[in-house]
Amino acid sequence: MTALDRTLPRFAGVVAAKNKHQKENIMRKLQISRFKTTAKQFAFDGCHKFYIFEDDRVKKEMMDEGWEEKEFYPIAKLPEMFHNCGCSLRFIDRCTPHGGFQTIVPQFQQHTTFSWSWVSSG
């Protein structure tokens, strides 16, 4: 059993929890190893670069730099796409406005965990 196989059953509960809380002011938060984010999307270059961002200005900046709409995905797809990525150079960076970066998962990291939690957005 792979790490992804052990992780995916937890995501099934996310759908039920989302339905339960959709009328409340609650947001889903993704934890990647020790980093927590409320990002709704991420960008993936199709090879090894994964970029998460919490601010829509970052997406606009990325598109101005040449990223295409088809390279952006819902954050819910990040765990599966990251685990299925066959490139050993894979990494996850957090992008901030004006070109800033924060490394969340460095290249060659052997073990990366993903988990979900709910937080009040109000």
C-alpha cells in the first residue's frame, strides 16, 4: 500500500464535511507537511513545478508571465497530482505577490504528507 493509498480515504470524508458545512462560514485548509494554506488553486508546469498561492493577484501575475489557464488546478487535486508526479525534481513553492517564493516541499524530499482541516473564515 502506497502513501497515496493510505491518504485518499481521508479525502472522501472531505466531501461529506464540505456538504455539512457549506452553509456555514467555514473554509477548508490544506496542510502540506508542516505548512498550512487556504489556497484554492495551484499551478503545475506538467513536469515538476508546483506553485500554490492564496492571493488571486498572484495568478494574474503568473498569467502575465506566460502561464495558461489550463495549468491551474483546484487545490483538492494537489495531493494526488504531486504523489503521481514521476519527476524526481518535483517541489512545491508558495508564491506571493510581486514574485516572492517560499519553499514548502524542497526538491528530492522523500516523504510529503497532506491533510485537510476546517477553519472559520469569519
